[in-house]
Amino acid sequence: MTETASGATETAGDLPEFPSSRSRENPFLPPPGLLALHETGESLVRVRQWDGETPWMSTSHEVSRQLLSSDKLSAGISAPGYPITTPSMKAHAPHMEPGLNNTDGAEHTRWRRMLTNSFTRKRMALLRPEIQQMTDELIDRMLEGPNPANLNEAVSLPLPSLMICALLGVPYEDHTFFQKHATVVNSTTKTAEEGAATNKALREYIQGLIEKKMDDPQEDVLTDLGEKIKEGVLAMDEAQRLGLMLLVAGHDTSANMITLGTALLLRNPDQLAALRENAGDERFVANAVEELLRYLTIAHLLARRAVLEDFEIAGVTIRKGDGVIAALPIANHDPEAFPDPARLDLSRRASHHLAFGWGPHQCVGQQLARIELQVAFGSLFTKVPTLSLAADFDSLRFKEDSQAYGIYELPVKW
Ligand code: HEM
């Protein structure tokens, strides 16, 4: 039996499932079973996980923000109550070493500080011309190749992969290796053995690169991490973990946004027409990207926490050892924060969305991702005005089994 927000008790079987399935009709929207919770008027509800645990889930944009900035919650995956979404994570959790995404307070600040200079807004803005040039080249190459093409392979994956390689100092020739492993890292259905093998392969790979850069420094983030090792402020295994996270999060997320956003726009011709008309207006495109980020919220399973001490929020007492999910897609479809949330409206004010999270763990790479998406969406439909889907919409395979929501292949023609 589980105590709910109203103080009533329910059996776990009566509770909504997290995660739950999307609708085939509109797979761009968050799961209907979770969206319906907005109508209950409760900001915090109990949900049921695959392992029978019943963490709290926030349905409200405002409450999610409060939760994610609270020092009474921990991002520690092995902290009691932390909501664990997959069997492989459950197997891995007790052995999880501390890192950027699973520490709190001063310890987390120390990790963040390792990257302070690498991802500043100013530094990312300087990359825009290079991102534009890469995007143009990738689109031109797609147009010269076979028609139809898979957008993932032609543009969505190479663009952020090339950028994160350039920033970190990872050879792009190795993209098949790291993209394949990133898919395993993000998979929710991998076995514990597959997870461990992928982790080992990526860490050894990153270590090899850092060692090379310690002998022969370059202008890149892995060299910066190597310098920190030499200064004695970072250990090699810590640098491996940071490098791994940046490499994986640095390409798979933006790639999924480009593919999914393109498919969503092709399904919304009026919004696509508005984007094409205003493609030369940087402010319109920047805002359109915020709306796409809000609508799609591809980090659909992230922002989970464990409660460190009892506290009251939204009229509910949550207890030490409870789990909390600040369900980002549900917060981004909260009608209180975004009226008529299921309507894609590229001109709505959407920048207060939580697609990059909120609070101390907010996304490190958000400025980079924003510029990649602004350039991609600002260029694709003007350079390829006849771009359309080259497959039956119903045949598209959506990534419900990945930490980063997306579409496995997007066949397009022009
Ligand atoms: C559209 C693209 C992206 C989305 C939607 C996204 C989303 C997110 C979200 C929601 C979080 C917070 C998770 C939490 O609070 O538990 C996060 C954290 C993080 N992201 Fe991203 N991300 C994107 C792109 C990137 C890129 C390009 C990079 C690297 C260059 C990156 C690196 C990171 C890192 C290192 C963290 C952990 C930060 C911390 O825990 O302090 N992300 N991201």
C-alpha cells in the first residue's frame, strides 16, 4: 500500500505507470496516461515503476522547478529511494562512482567547475560560423547523394558528432565506435553486462585520448582535463567519466532533437511555413527552437532524485528515502505554464521550458545544443524547400526504449 497526496492509500497496481507508452496517433506528445494527471489538480502524484517502487512524480512546471532547486533532494543514484528506471541501472547503482550527474552540493560544484570555461555562452557563440559551415556541407552532400536519404545519417547525427569531436578533441573517424556505444549507454533495455562492457570500452578509449593529449597538448576539452590531472586537481578515472558523459550527451541528444523536430514540423505544415518564412530572422528561429525543445522534451526520463529529509511541498509531505521524478515532459505540457500545450506554436514564448532541466544539474551543453538546433532548423527547410517524409508516418520507429527520445530512422525525400 502507498500513501498518496490526499493521504489515502492505494495499492501500487492502481497507480499510473512511469514511464508509460506514448500514443501512436501523436507520438510527439508525452504519454497520455501521464498527461491526464494534469486534470487531477494534484501537483505531486505517486507513480508505479517497473520494479514495484512508487516514487512521487511532479505534474507541475512550478513544482518541478522547486524540486530541482531544492537541497533536500539528491541526484545520487545509490541514495535510498532514488527512482531507478531500468534493471541494468539497478545492477550498476551500488557500484556507481561519484561524478557530475550524481553528486550534490559542494562535491557537485567541484565537478561543474572542471567544465566552467569549456562551455560558456561566449565560447559557444564563437562556434556558430563553424556549425553553419558544417550544416551547409552536410545538407549539400545529402542533396548530391541518393534521394531519398535517412536524415539521421545524413545530417542529424554527423552535425553534433562533428562539433563535440572538435570541442573535446576526439577524432571524428571514430564516430561509428562512439555512436554505437552511446546507443547502448542510453538504452533502457540493455543488460547489466552490455552496460558494463560499453562503459569499459568508452572509458578506455577516453583515457587513451587524454594520455596522448597530456604528452601533446591541443586546444580542446580533453587537453584541459589532462592539464587538471597534471595539476593534481582531477584523477584519471574522474576525467574518463567526465569525458564519457560529454561525448555521449554531446551528440545523441541534439541528433535526436534534429530528427524528431524535423518530423514534427513536417506534420505541422502551417508551423513549417512560418519557420520557412522567418528563417532569416534569428530571433524567430531561436524562439522556434525553444518551442520545439519544450514540445519534444527528449530527455524524457531524466531529472529523478532521492529525498534526503522530510519536507513539505505543494501541500504534500514527502519523506526521507522517497523517490521523486520531476517529469520534464509533463512539466513542459503543464497548461498553467504553457496554455494549450499540445499545440505546436513556434511564436509562443517558450523559453521557460525545462527541457534542459533546472537547478544545479541543468544541462552543461545547452548553449551548444541551442546553436546547433538554430542552425539546423534555420537552414534545412530553406536549403531543401521540398523536403518531405519518404515513408509512411506509421512505419516510423520512435525511441521509447532510450533515455533520449527520438526516431531510429527518418527517410526523407526532396
Ligand atoms: C537537445 C539537447 C540536450 C538536451 C535536451 C539535454 C538535456 C539535459 C537535461 C534535462 C539535463 C539535466 C538532468 C537532470 O537534472 O537530472 C542535462 C544534463 C547534462 N547535459 Fe544535457 N542535454 C542536451 C545536450 C547536451 C550537450 C550537447 C551536452 C554536452 C556538450 C550535454 C551535457 C550534459 C551534462 C554533462 C549534463 C550533466 C550536468 C550535471 O549533472 O551537472 N547535454 N541535459
